[in-house]
Amino acid sequence: MKDWKNDLDDFFRLQREKGEKEEKNRGQNESKAIEFCKSRVIPAFTELKEELEKQGRKVDIYEGIGGDASISITYKGNEDFHYEIRISKGLRPIPETRYLDMRSGKTLKSEGYFNPGTQDYSIANISRDEIIKHFLREYKDYVEYMTQP
């Protein structure tokens, strides 16, 4: 009868140890995500903001909690395009776009990836230039779509 009690003790001890390890990793990952945001995402968004404002757009940059950040473009008084980079638990940057489709009146949202064909990358593999390049691809596609007759 004692074997099951020892087994139960071992099970809960391992669960506590696992939880403690995950908590430690979560803190380290959050620090890495925040550093990625401050060193690559915000500088990329700032550079984009300067150029977009030269084109008559109003641009706001938001720095979220835990390494997330977004850039919002307003044109002719309407929020035109919203681009966000969220960081997953595995430190994978997930770009997300959101915009109002004037034709349907619906807000459309899509999630993407920085490296097509492979999802095996993390914030360590994404540069400021790749962030800019991805944003421009998404934004230019959006502008072309919205200006089609």
C-alpha cells in the first residue's frame, strides 16, 4: 500500500519542480522579448514612421507588455492599417495585420510569419531590416488592394 503513496509524492514533487522551471524560463523569455522589442522592433517602427509621415500618414507606435509592439497608420482621418508583432511563449515573433475593408465595412485581420516555408525561427533570427521588409510587403499589398477600382 505504501508504493502508491510514494508514487503520489514523487508525482507532485516533479510537478512542483516542473512549475518552478517553467516560471524561471518564462521570466527569462520575457526579458529576451522585451530586449528584442526595444532593440529591433521599436527602431524599425520609428524608421517606418518617419518615412510614412513624409507621405502624409499619421503614425502611432505602441509598446505593449512583454515585448509586443504595434504601429498604426491613419490616413484622411481613418485608422488605415494596424501592424503588430506579438511574441509567443517560444519566442517566435508573430506579425499580425488588421485593417478596415472599406468595401465590406468589416475589419480584417491576418497573422503571418517572417520566414515563409519554415516556422522554426525565433526572435534571435529576425533583424530590424526584416521587420521593415515584412511590414512594407503587407502595407503595400493593402494599399494596392484598397486602391483597386
